[in-house]
Amino acid sequence: MGTPSITPLNAGTPGILRRTSAPAPGIVHLGLGNFHRAHQAVYTDAAIEAHGGDWGIIGVSNRSTAITDALRAQDMLYTVVEISPEGSAFSVPRVHSEAFTAAGNPERLREAIGAPETRIVSLTVTENGYTYSPATGSLNLNDPAVQHDLATFESPRTPIGQIVRGLQQRARTHGEPVTILSCDNLADNGHHSRRLVREFASRLPGKEAAEALDWIDARVTFPSSMVDRIVPATTEHYRRLVAGSCGYSDRIPVPAEPFTMWIVEDDFIAGRPAWEAGGAVFSDEVAGYEQLKVRLLNGTHSLIAYLGALSGAATIPDSVAHPFIEQAARSVLRREYLPSVSVPADVDVDAYEVQLFSRWRNTALGHRSSQVGSDGSVKLRQRIPVPALQMLDAGRMPHLLALTTAAYLTCVAPLAGFNPGQHAAAMDDPARALLTGLAAQSRSGRELAERVLANHHLLGEELAARADFIERTGELIDTLRAHGPLAAVAEAENS
Ligand code: CS2
């Protein structure tokens, strides 16, 4: 890495992060992870800096106290470390006014979402946080956390339950409108969030359901937004870098690539910060941008991560450095994802692809293949079915989407006797136990694909009925197991 260029900081007392005042809150944000702190927080900081406004953020983690404790110890401050091969730049967003966990402070959370000053509730809870069923896309009523939240008022565990309880509080007190803003990689994320919130509300007991639904329909908006910035997990390396370069200790610095993008539908019933000041774009074409991003970037990212992990590559840059993985990534992006996307008028797809590969090659960032490969059961549901079904309906087999599914299953649910390696073993997945159980009952890739896709509808009901896609996935699992990723890519490319 080159010489760091340091963005001037106003960090107060040398040695620690300190500030003198906090912005008055207007936003409650669920999901205090690295992505939020390197994305919406940075845009909000720029908006307040340029135009003022009471748009401070009350940050809420679901259970983990690691970030909330550190934020409180650091006056709600932390460093964003922008990493490029040329060097690092440091900045400190000053937007959080409070931080707590939903698990430890359910009443404070209800009060915060219910407060008239709160005009936006935003979310970065990952695909997994929406507690939807990959099979149907609806609220997952088999999820014990959803069942818990529907049964008891006191301390909701799911973001959807927490939001509905907070909205009920608003409806019953002052009735002021509010916007729910999803900032997760879900296709049509505004509509998806609205659907899940309404499904939850419709299951409230007695008259509560109709009351909540009427109020939500009249007083709550759910704009869609496309968010983009590659933000890896923090490591000790970044803590040392901040200490050495900035002269203070920060327990929770956030590494991020220089690239950042936010396209938002302008449907904020109770106002919003001037996020344009940070470069956000308000557009009526969010759906096209979301498709572009969730499929070309995230979908291709998944294939790179799974093939990379199976090739022993710890990071995304190490994975795309394999020419056969780069080739597979280009093919899936161009031939299988792109035809399903309504590309927004001002996007140059060639330039977008060049930029994607350059972002994926950012070796300084060290984005791990196990991080991108985690939660595949909920991520792939967003990425694969629509483009795969479009190709199948047109009489063509999406070989590389089948390969993505096969490589995913080979990583998280390996058949007996096959070891997918340490990077695959490090992938978390809410369906891992289920899938491992199905793998234990299967003697071949075909049997596994049949159990996972046809019986368990892991990629939704429509793909569950496509025997040709399932068979192709099964064959590719067998090739991956017997001959490795290079042979599987050659087979998928040349079919
Ligand atoms: C990645 C995303 O983990 C993943 O599935 O594809 O986190 C990706 O890095 C971001 O969406 C980039 O904006």
C-alpha cells in the first residue's frame, strides 16, 4: 500500500475520539454493521454538514453489543478507512446520537420508532434479517423468531416485528407519518419490506390487525433504494492503521472501497436529509438500478466467491485472479444476468463491467470469499430465480446460474467424502444445518439438487418445478466434486 493520504480530522483530544455536540435525531437505523457506517451514515453526515437539519441517527444493533459498546466509549464516533491500491483516506462521520441493542432495550426501541421526531426508519439488516421464506418470498411463519414476535408484544426479535410494534405505537399516540427505508440488497426492496410489514401486521390479534393496516397504508411510505459499496469486515490491521495514521485508538474502524453509490426513490412522507450533498441520486428508475446491481454485481460476486473458495482463494481479488474464474464471471454477467435487466438509460454497461472488475481486483481491500459466500440461501434467492426462469422460458439453459447454485451447495452442503476447504467451511448460512442434513441423505449431486431445489424450494416455487435446471445443477455438483472448479467451469461454458 502506498503512502496514506489523510483527510484532516477534527478528532478533539489526541489519543481518543471525542466530540462536543451530537445532532438531534430524526432517523432510527436498524443494523449498525460496517455497511451502514460506511454508507448511509457518510451520506447523512454530508447532508447535515451542507444543509443542517435534525437528522441524527439512533443506531440499533439487534443483539451484539460489540459495536454499541464501542460507539458509546468513543462518543458515537468511528473512522471510515477508504482503501485503494494507491493508499488510504480517513474520515469520521458524526451522525450517531445514540446506540443500543434491540435485545437489551426493547422499550427504548419502540419509543424511538414511535417518537414524532423520528421521520425515517432505515434498515441494513442483510437479506437474512427480513425473515422471509426463500420458497414463497412471504414472511417466514416457520421461523421461531417470527412466531415469538407474533405471540408476544414485549420484546420483538425480528426487524419486521420491531418495526410493526413501533408503528403501532405511532398510530396509537400522535399518528405522525414515517418512512421505512430498506437499504439491503433485495430486488424491489421497498415493495418487499412493505409486503413483509403488512403481512406481520395482518396477523396481529383481533381488531389490531385492521387498525394497523389502515394506518400503515395511509401514513407510511416504503421507497426502494439501491445501495452499493464494498465493505469488508474490520480486522486488527485496520485498527493498527488508524492508530498509526490518525493518532487515536478506534475499536471499530470501517474499511471500505472508494466507490460508493446510492440511488433512492424520492417517496419520503415525512421529509428526508439532503443526501444529494453526499452524492445520492433520487430517481424514478430505482428498479432498473437495483436489478443491475443485485444481478450483475451481487449475483456474479456469488459465483466468484464460491468458485474462489473451492479453489483455495481466501479473497475476492485472489479469486478473480484465476483466469477461469474471471471467464466464468464475465459469462454469467453478460450472457445470463444482463438479458434480464432493464438497464437504466444513463448506464453504459461496458463501462459498468470494467468498473466491477476493477473493484473486485482491489487487493488492498482483502474482501473475503467466505464473507460474500455467507447466507447464500437467502442471497441467491434474490439473485438467481428471475434471470434463470427468463432463460428457461426462452428455451435456453442458464448453465452458469446452475453452476453458481452447484458451487454454493458444494461449499455449504458437501456430499460425503468431499472437503470443500477452509474458506467454504467459514461461510455462515441460516440453512446450513438443513442443507447438511439433505447432503447426508444424498449419494449424488442430482439427489442433492433434487432435495434442495425441488423438495425444499430453496430458490422458490417456480424453479422447484424446473427439472431441467435441477438436473443441470446436480450434474455440475458431481463435476465439482469429482474434477474440481476448473473442469466445472469448462463444462458449463462449453455446454
Ligand atoms: C456481496 C455484497 O456479500 C455479498 O453478497 O455481494 O455485500 C456486496 O459487496 C455489496 O452489495 C456491494 O455493494
